[in-house]
Amino acid sequence: QVQLVESGGGLVQPGGSLTLSCTGSGFLFSTEAMGWYRQALGKQRELVAVIPRVGATNYADSVKGRFTMSRDNAKNTVNLQMNSLKPEDTAVYYCNARSGMNVRFPWGQGTQVTVSS
């Protein structure tokens, strides 16, 4: 069955950095566009970044210039390098395969990112 496992979250001070990882299994990873999403407490889940099978990565305006998404198809992994973190980046971060405007698979457990002094 499909599994998405996110890791790398934690507590970081404003201005700090974190790198998140997501490993997928049970599907042909290299053929999927992959997205990072986040959900802050009391808010809807939102798209942060999308990396296609080939081509340029797209970012939400709120993270553009601070976050970098990459993929390693040999390891079935996508990463999210997050720099210059702000308190408003605090959320649970998830990854999923993206099909049009939808996600393809059940959500994983996510990884908590807390930006606070």
C-alpha cells in the first residue's frame, strides 16, 4: 500500500533553518509530481511547493525565496529546505503526490515545524 513518511520537523528560532524529508513507497515515485503542504492550527491545509516530474518547481508566494524543494527519485524522496523561518511558518508539514489540483494518496502523519523564540 502507499505510504508517505515525513520527517525533519522541530522547534527552531525565527530566522533559522530546517530541512524536511518525505519518503514515498507503494507507488512509482519518479512518475509523480510531488507537493509539500502545511496546515497550521485552526487553518486549512495549504500548498507550499510543487515539483513536477520534470521542469521547474513552483512555490507559494509566502515561501518564495526562502524555501527550496528538491527530489531524489533514486531514493523516492522529496526534501524541503526552509530558510529564514518565520513564526507564521509554524504548521504540520505533509507531502503528497499531486494530480491537477488534487492529491493522489492518503495523507501521512506529517511533521511538526514550530518557529518560536
